[in-house]
Amino acid sequence: MATVELKAVSKVYDGGVQAVKAADITIQDKEFVVLVGPSGCGKTTTLRMVAGLEDISSGDLFIDGKRVNDMPPKDRDIAMVFQNYALYPHMTVYDNMAFGLKIRKMPKEDIQKRVDEAAGILEIHELLERRPKQLSGGQRQRVAVGRAIVRHPKVFLFDEPLSNLDAKLRVQMRAEISSLHTRLQATMIYVTHDQVEAMTMGDKIVVMKGGIIQQIGDPLTLYNKPVNRFVAGFIGSPPMNFLSTSVTESGGKIWIDEGTFKMAIEGRYAEPLKPYIGKNVSFGIRPEDLVYNMDAAEGSFIPAAAEVIEPLGAETHLYVNTGKHQLIARTAPNIHFSVGDKVKFVPNLDKAVFFDAETEQAINLS
Amino acid sequence: MTIQRFISYFVFILWTVLTVTPLVWMSYSSFKTNAELTQDIFSMPSELVFKTDHDYMVSSFPSPQTLIDGKQRITLESSKIRGFRHFILVDRLPTEFQSLPVGQTVGLDQLPFGLRNEILWKTLFYNYTSAWTRGNLGPKFLNSLFYVVVSTTLIIMFSMMASFGFSKMQFPRWSKFLANLIAVGYLLSIPAIIIPLFIMLSSLGLTDTHLGITLVYVAFGLPLGVLLGQGYMRGIPDSIIESAHMDGAGHWRSFLSIVMPMTVPVIITVSIINALGIWNEFLLVLVMASSESTKSLPVGVFSFASQTSIELGWQLAALVIAVVPTMVVYFRFNKRITQGVVAGAVKG
């Protein structure tokens, strides 16, 4: 298969809008890379530059070590699955899948074999004679994937392929695409705005915002060690809680002062926070790292009042308010809350992340 | 509600009557002789259809066929319809008729059944055969067909190619301007610019040529094609074409294999509108074509009318000949025409 390498790739549109700024991404052979970010973050533009559908304004793109900036899409040996499937409406499913092979003048028997094989993988044999109009959304999605598979391309590109499906189907197709990746052992680049898709599918995730790559890493690295507040807030559902606090020192301990409460910081962040004494930091804590503990010792918990209770069965999401910040906590389903309850949460400081209030970068632990 | 319904039905019926009546009149009148038509323009056909038992006179008019094959024929000339002659092989006549002198009158019922039948059929279609042979309609029919088929094909080819360029290729600043420029051509009609057109073509040496006439038709057909075509193609998602690019198709291939088949509704609409227009077009060919070899059917119809005489019967027969193909097209593609025009209008 193939490696894909972007070196300082930028895209500036005619109007002067810079969609992608100096993106550096290295994608290993057989890797499943997800580009994720809010809409307008440049992820699709990046993908389209890899595909050759957009010109690269500056920087270099290498596929398999070969610079392909000026190579037209048809010569790049890349297959792409589009958000709206982009099936050819006047062709049967079979012809849709065979089109790319026919153009490459492959013998008929080989085309038949490839389509059969792909149809087998995707279980769409009985659809081969139908037209796209006669298919459901999920079936169209399969055909679109099938059209990519038959080509045996170097790289697969997916542009938000699941966003037009209903929630249930999306979960199912997500798993199927993942298993497809395992089965085909192909290099895949997948664009989505859904961080759950990114987390569940990617070997490596590229988080983008405003055309700039924020962080590249495997799902758990992004989750546990976000480099900045954006990544921390974007990855994870429900999202990470942020409290803006000021750092103080008293009694030989580092404290954070939220305004409604004070909390002593012990453990791994005690040292790194020292330069921030007298300054503001953002205290980030994930909902599952807020431990409900009514017996917590003074100066180790966050006091708040319950506002909204969302029992989900396996867990309960509790929205609480400190008076200045609203927080979400994940609690065990057997603890019963009612609105207005005064609660105490002890944050797991080994999992918490602090961010510089000005730069929004995570404070280094070193 | 019922009154509205009544009014709309009334309007529809009135409209239908207004459109159909001339067609009906033309059809039955084409079976009337010139004399009948001049006497009463609305009467039913009679002499060619019912009162066919009039006498024939042996005439000295030589058979053109005899001049070729040398076989002996007798010429029978109708006593009622001037110039309506039958040239009958002598062998086919009973012996008593074989040596009739010139000027002798023969009743139709005296002739053997087979011969009589043949003459009756010929009488019935007298206008049609006369129009076809005297007006030399055969070659004109072929010319009309040529203009329609070649021009329409070229119009579709070029207008769809232009539409593809304007709607799907990346030159946003110019595409709109150029497309509108072409669309402005829709406001021009052939009669409006026939004189400059003639001067232009004659300076190119293209008057009275198939090429010259076809080029003008193509030029006048393009605006509508581009207008409807690019409107429709804008509705085709870019991703389908990008997908074809990813599949390995270049611009040309994605145009032919993907965009063209998807544009079929518009292609049919544009084809029918242009084909019918060109089939019926009269002025351009009248002005440009001076020799028989380039004239089209409508001009052929016109040729029966001159300042000294008008052969109304022949002219009507020629008209029917000219109208039948359009009727066939209409009835065959009835649904597509109405659908196509609406589709073009709404999506375009």
C-alpha cells in the first residue's frame, strides 16, 4: 500500500481565505488516520488536496515518497468516498463499481471478479442490478465504499461518509469501516466532524481548527494529554469541564481559587503551577474524573448544586453549578440526586489538565 | 369551484378546437381538386373520392416511360381534372381498346376491374402524387431531414459541451459572462437578421450550400441549448464529477460517460424544440437556397403558389406530407415533450 506525507501544505483560496496553514502530517502505510475538527477547520480541504481535487497553494505532498502536487487525481491511484455518496445515477450498482476499472481498460473477467469480491465483502450481491435511486441510504453508502474497494487503490479517502445516515446505521457502518480497514490492510484517511467517530476508528487522529493542526496522536493520547484547551474540549463526550481559576500559594501549598471555592493542588501539577502563582489558569477536568464524595476533606473538593439530572441507565450525567461555572459529572447510576442538592466532587488530580489562561496551551508537566 | 372548472374546461376545449380544426381541414381538403377548393373552401372532398366515375379521353400525349423502354402505351386523360393522365400498357387493355383513336371517350366502368381499381387509387391520391413529383418533394424531404438531423446533432454536441464548461469547469469569473452572452442570442430571430446573415454567408461563399444553412441553424439553436443545459448541469453535484475524476476519468470521459447520460431530459427537450423548429423553418432556406438541391420541404410547399396560378390541392397535400413527420414525433414523444419542457423550465 502506501504512505502519505504532507509537508507544510497550505491552501489559500482566490479570495485570500487561508483554509489550511502549513499542515505537516505523516501517514504510515496501512494506517487509519482521522482528520477531525469543527466545520470550516480545513479538514475537508486537506483531504481534497490529497485527492488532487484542490490545488496545493504551497508545500509538498508525497504519496509513497513521490511528490504528487501536480499530478491529476486520476493518476494518483486514490479512491474517495464522498459525503453524498456521489453514485452515478444512470448506472446500475455493478456499473458504478466497474466504472473505474473499465476506464483503466481492465479485462471483463477481472472486473467481474473484483466487483464480485467487493460485493461479497459488503454483502451487496443482490443489489448489483439496481440503480442508486432504488437503494436506501445505508445501501448507497455500501456501494460507494464498494466502488472504492474494487479499485485496490493505494489510499482510501473518506469525506464524512456517515453524516447522512441515521444514528443507528452510523454506529453500524462505523464498525464496518473499521473492520474493512483491518481486512484490507489499506492506508485510509477519514474526515469527520464527529469526535466519537474519530476516537472509535482512528489509529491516529489529527485535530484541526481554523486551518491549523492542533494535535496529532492516537485517541488515548489526545484524550489524556491534550496539548491545548481546544483539543481537550473537542475530544470527549460529554466534554471536559473548564474552570477559570487563579493560582495562589499559602501554607507551602499551591491553591487554585475559583472564586466560590479554593482547592489545594497536590501531586503532579504542584511543581509546574508554581510559575503561575498570581496568574490565571484554566482547570480542566473530565466528567468521569469528578468523584462524588460527600465526606471529602476541606480544600480537596468542588462544592456545587445539582441543576439537571440525566439518568442514562448505565450512568447518570449530573449538571452542577458552582455559582460561577457549570460542570458535568458522570456518576454511578445508583446514587440518587434531586435538583438543588448540595454536592461535593473530588477531582482526580492525576487526570486533570491545566491550561495557561492566555495561550490556552496545556501547562507542561515535565 | 365548479364554475372555475367549467371555465377551465371551456378554455381547454376552445383551445383544442382552435388547434385541431386547421389540421382536420387541411387533411380532408388535401383530397379536393383545385376547382373544388376554389368553389367552396369548406366543402367535403368529392371528385377525387366519391364522384370518380367520370369519362376519360384517349389523348395523343406521349408517355414519358415509353420514350425510355419503347413499350406501347395508351394515354387516357381525365375529362374533369385537367392534366390528369394515365399511361396504360397496351397489353393490359382488352383487345377492343387497344386501337382506340385519339379523341375517343372511354368510361371508367368499361375498363377491366384491376385497371379501374388502380385508376381509382391514383385518383384518390392525385394531389399527393402530383405534389411529390411536380414539386420534386423527395429530395426536399431528404434535405429537410438532413438539416434537422445534422443541425440538431451539432447543437446538442456543442451546447452540451459549452454547458459543461460553464457549469462544471473552473473559471467562475468568465463562465457567467460568456454563458449570458450566448443566452442573449436567444433574443435574436432569423427574420430579424436575415439580410446581414445573407451578406455574411455570401461573402463566405456559403449561400445555397448545406453547410451554410446548417451553420446558421446551429448558431440559432445553441443559446437555448446552453441556457437549459447549463442550468440543468449546475444541479448535478460536483462530487459526482469529482468521483469520476477519482475513478480515473479525465474531463472528456466524465463529460461523455457521466454528465451526458445524466442530462438526457434536457437533451431530449432541446432536440425536439430544435428539430421541430428547423423542420418548419421557411425564411432562411427561401432566402439562401436558390438551387433545387438545397431547398427544404417548407419551400417546396411554397413553390406551388406563384403569381399566375395556385395549385391549392397540391399545396395542401404537400403540407400534409410536411406535417406528418412532426405529428409522428409528437405522438411518439408526447409525454417526453411536455415533461421535458417543464423539467427544463423548472430546473433550468
